[in-house]
Amino acid sequence: MTTSSSERGVSLGMPELPAPAYPDDVRARLEADAREVIARYPDSRSALLPLLHLVQAEEGHVTRTGMRFCADMLDLTTAEVTAVATFYTMYRRKPSGDYQVGVCTNTLCAVMGGDAIFETLQEHLGVGNGETTDDGKVTLEHIECNAACDYAPVVMVNWEFFDNQTPTSAKHLVDDLRAGRPVQPTRGARMCTFKETARILAGFPDERPGAVEEGGSAGPASLVGLRLARGEAAPARVVHPRGGPHEEQQDRVHEPSPAEHLSSHDAPQETSASDPAHPAGPTAEEGE
Ligand code: FES
């Protein structure tokens, strides 16, 4: 008699097939929701992304069962669904916390403090990248640019922005989330759990009283370019004080003088090309 690799405890890195189905009552409920989503699209396969959010709202991450459900509903193969689910980082592939705390460590946020925030949170929470706290509340991860560089460094919780963070404010943020205290993002409705967020992203209304009215929009710094393009006068320089009521030490808002505020647009920088000894830039020594 032969034994399978899984019976021998050997993983070949291949998915086990077939995935188990949802219990009948769960499937009936999800089917009704899925049909509502699919009806919004001229081509049913276009509903795959919201359906993946729907199954993520059910289990907190996209399981093989969820992918099989999506494939059944959209007449796709599980391979096609898997290819999409594994491409987008918004779909989680393993059980995670109620709050996905993402610290932007892309270049601008990193130099503005994102790296320090991430290190602080790892130590404060006792978890590494992609790991979840023992209470199941917070999953920490470092993330790429969130297109919110004008508010760097930013932290995202379940895709809501927390602008101009510091290590101290980030620690208070995760403490509040773990304690179940109400948390309001900088630009958006008050926080809800990852599963609740996933259902909203699947296209179902946010039914929390007042939540829609709390929804945020682009902040002033993000709209400066638009205002200039419309011919409006350049606004005063936007400087956001870091932290908030929790911040133990408020940073002073300092308007730098032109001499202090050097950037590539303000004044010539010391570069190799401006080195008087080498006006044309660095030159290679003969033989190098
Ligand atoms: S680098 Fe962090 S939002 Fe762009």
C-alpha cells in the first residue's frame, strides 16, 4: 500500500485538493451576498476582487475554501482565483489580528521616522514582521509607499491613515486598539475590525451610525498642487505638528529660514559636480 506525501508528513509545497466546502448555512448566506455583488458587473469574473474581500470578511483571511467558493461562483478555476489572491497584498493568506497595523518603511517615511516606528512597535508588541500579538488583536507589518508621503511617516490600520506618526504616538495607537478603546484615524471613520473592513471593501454599506459622515478625504497638503494648477495663490507652508493628545513631547513647529531649508529646489547642494577641484564631476584616476 502506498502512502501520500501528506500522510508521511512531507510537504511538497503543493496545495491540497480539493479544498473543503463551507458548511451549508454559511455557503447559503455567502451565496446570497455574492450574487448581489456579481449583479453589479457586466462580466461576472470582474467581481473576483470584491468576492475575495467577502470571503476574507467571513474568516479574516482568504482560505482555500474561500478561493474555491469564489471559483464556483464565477466559473473560474481555483488556479485563476489563487493567482489573483496571491498577487494583492490586501488579501491575507493566514489567520491574523483584528487590526492590521502597517508601518510605511518606504524611502520617505523611513527617513522621516518610519524605520524607528517599526522597530519601536516590534519591541513594544513583542512581534516581528507579519506576526500577531498573543491576544489576536494586532498584526504588525511593514508596508510599501501608501501614496501619503506628504504626511510621512504614516501608519495604516486596516487601510485607514494615521498621519505624521512618531514612535510614541504609534505605541499609544496600538495600546488603544488592544484595549478596545475607540480609535479615530486622521482621515476616515473610526476604526472597525479587519473583518468588518473587508465586508465594506466587498461593497456592502458601512452600517455603523454616523460612520459614512465621518469618512475622510484628501488632506490640505495633498491638495496644494491642485490649488496651484487652478491658479490659486500658493498657500502658507503646511506644517503638521506631530503626535496628538498622547504625545509626550510635542515637536516644536519650526519655520526654517531659507538657509536652513535646503532642498534640491531651494539652493545648490554640495555635490561632486560642484566641487571646485572637479567642476565636471568626479574623474577616474588613470588605470581605475
Ligand atoms: S513613502 Fe510612506 S507613504 Fe510614501
